[in-house]
Amino acid sequence: MANTSGVWSDFWASNAGGSGDFGGCLPERWAAIEQAQSAAWREFIVDLPQGAKVLDLATGDGRVLRWMQAARSDLALTGIDLAPTLPPAPAGTETRGGVSMEALPFADASFDSVVSQFGFEYGDSAKVAAEIARVLVPEGRVALMVHRGDGPILKHNKQRRSELLWALREKAVGRKVTTALKQGTSGIAKGMRVAAKAAEQGATKFGQTSPAWEIPEAIRRSCLMGERAGVGSIIETIGVIEAKAKNELGRIQSLTNACGTADKREALHAHFAANGLAHKDTREICEPSGRALADFLTFG
């Protein structure tokens, strides 16, 4: 699997603690979804022994650790993530960036439980299952909340991908505005008109909260604010805007691949069974409408 730590580093850097615009992954406004997720983790940790050591794979901003710590402050909570740069660890927990799930830097039988929320399926599932089994104590417990290809998270992201591609490729607003900017003294005014037209079209076609509107509107504002700084400054800003959009496209592709891995459920179970960990239970995590957004798998 390709190394995607770069795209996720930028994501976590701008979304520490769930306070930012989650865009492609899991929009913060879906508060009810997070409530369903946190409830599943609180239920899981009820039966863990006093002072249990828990390892969270692909911890990201540490939200699972934060939920667990709030429910049981006695737990020793550690999170790892491939992304080298992570937000500050939640109070009472420890997180480490730049750590691969396939090569955990912990001794055998170091943890009473290993967990992951939307993380395990981003790795090499056979290798990660083997590493989980290695660092887990005998009779330890494993819980994975994994994506579903038929769930609302992937659907939301696929829609965003189409909106991003509309702005970046179909309308090529960044390239067209850059070309306009280079057309002499009237270039900035021309660039603003090109961006404004694309923003209007994007809002009409996809809505005024979509990337199809956000990207050209951000470019339009960059032209307006950059009149004093000059064309070079505006072009540089356009590059930053496009790079951020391409970064999100990379995360969406990573998510799509992860859903494909998670949906191969028989293979996933077999990887754990090969390492002495039997599948115990699978239950759906649902949004308020009752639609399943994830599956919660336990092994032991």
C-alpha cells in the first residue's frame, strides 16, 4: 500500500481535536455519528481490567483515546499513527507519530487491548493482524471500527471528489485564472471575473458549501486581496489552494482503498485467525436514520 502519511499529516494538522472542517472524511457537523462511535468505545472498555494498557492504531487526533480517558481515567492509553506530525495528545494519553502499524515499536505482550477506528484497514491487514497479536497479552482483546463501502462516509467523500474534480479539471479554474493574470495590467480584473463565473456555476450545480464553489471563490478572493501584492503573490496562493484540494483527493482515494479492504471480511477474519485471535462479534454502528456507517469488530 502506498505511503499516505503526507496527506494525513496535513489533515490532522488543520483538524486538531475535531475542531476544523473535516471536509472529505467525517464532517464535524455529523455530531450524532460521533456520539454513536464514542458510545461503542465506552461500551467496549467497560470490561477491561483496572489499569489496562490500551494501544490505539492510526490514532489521528486521538479522539478514541479522548473518549476512553473521559470514561475511564485508570486506563493507560497510547496511540500511534503513520503521519509524522499529529495534534497534541489528549490529556492523560500519549501519542506517537511516524509509527507504522506493520512494525510496532513495542515488546511482545505489552498491551491488554489493541483498538483502531478507521485505521486498521489502511494498512497491510495481514501484517497488522500479526503485529496486533504479538503486542497483545494472552487473553487480550481487540476492537476495530472499520469502514463500509456502502456507508455514508464513502458516499459523502465520493460526492466531494466529483466536486473537486469539477473545479480542478473540468473548469480548470486555477489554470484559467493564472493565464488571465499574465495578460498585462488588466490581468487581475480578468482573473477575478473568471473565478467569479466559476464560483457562480459551482454554487448553482453543487451548492454554496461545496468545493466546486469554495475553490473558485477562494481564488477570486485571492485576486481581490492580492491586488497590492502583485500577480506573483496571487499565483502562489492559487498553487496553495490547488495543492490543498489535491491533498484531499489523495485522502479520498486512500479512504476508497480502505473501504475495499474492510469489505473483504472473510480475508480479514482469516488474518486474525492465523495469529490465534478468533472473531468474536460484529455489530453495526448506525447514524440516526438507522443506516450503518461502520462495523465494530471484536477479536480475542
